[in-house]
Amino acid sequence: MVYFEKAFALAKQHPDGGYPFLTVAGEVETLIKEGEFDPAERLLKQASAVAVEHKKLIKLTQLMLFDADIAIAQQQLNKAIEILQKTIPIAEHNRTNMLADAQMKLAKIYRQQHKPTLAEQYATQAFSHTELTKNLFTAPARLEFAAQLQWDLGRRPQARRTIMRALDISEGLLAQTSSGAVREGLLTEIDR
């Protein structure tokens, strides 16, 4: 947190560099992980106002996802759903990877609420968008989640095919990289 505070102070000294969204995102993410939701929400509110004022919709999407994370952490699932439903059209407009992130968060909430059909709908959309954006590092975990939903819905053969597809993508990604750090990152992402 000390480094984020220093970076934020430095950004204030040099306003021509623009609002320090990256620093704020790091600080908010850290606050959420530490369970410091009130300061995270205050920072999100301030940063969101700047994002709206300057029409920084990609930044706004990221901030809204953090806001949903806070609601999820506090078990305010209906609030999280509301936030994510507002996030999706903005993310669709900007064609970012964050669209699939929002869809996966909704899928997980709906699964937790025992609404597997809705969960599957959003998980399927998330994977489709993941394929479109070529963000294949997240694909195996998203497919695994979809397979779990298919299994829950009694579609065992489909769940098996989905798991096999996830394994094929994982093996393909691992075979394509020789970097230890990239392999470790991939395995971490797959394990989510």
C-alpha cells in the first residue's frame, strides 16, 4: 500500500500525466484482498467519477468489476448481479476481455444461487467471448466451470466433452511455451 500511496502522490504532483487509473486499480485490488471494503469503495467512487467525466469506459468497466468483487466478498449477491448487469453493456461496447470476466462472475453467482440454467448461459457467453478475444489462458478454467454446470444439469456426456476440450487447450498452451514463468502463469490461471 505504501508504494501505491507514493505513486498516487507522485501523480498528483504531475497532473499532466492524467488520472492514475493503474495505481488506483492496484490499490483497490489490494484493499479488497485485505478485506478493507470501505476505503476500497471510496476510492472506486472517486475513480469512477473521473472515468465517467473523461469518458474512459474501459477504466470504468474495470472499476465496476472491482465494485462487484466487493459486493461478492460481502455476500451481497443481488447487488453484485445489478452491478454486473450494468457492466456487461459497457464491456460489450468496448470489446474488452472484461466482458467475459463480468459474464463469468455472473455465472458463478447464479451457480451459488442454485440457478444452473442462468449460470450456464453466462458461462457459455464468457467462453465464446474468450475465444473471440483469443485470451486462451482463461479458457481451460472457464470450460471446466461450464463442464461442472453441465454435470449439475445432468448432461454427463456433454460435460465430459467439455472437460476434454479444456484439457486439449491446456496441453496445447503448455506445449507452445518454453518459458517457465509463462508456464507457471498458465498453470495458475488453469487452477482458478
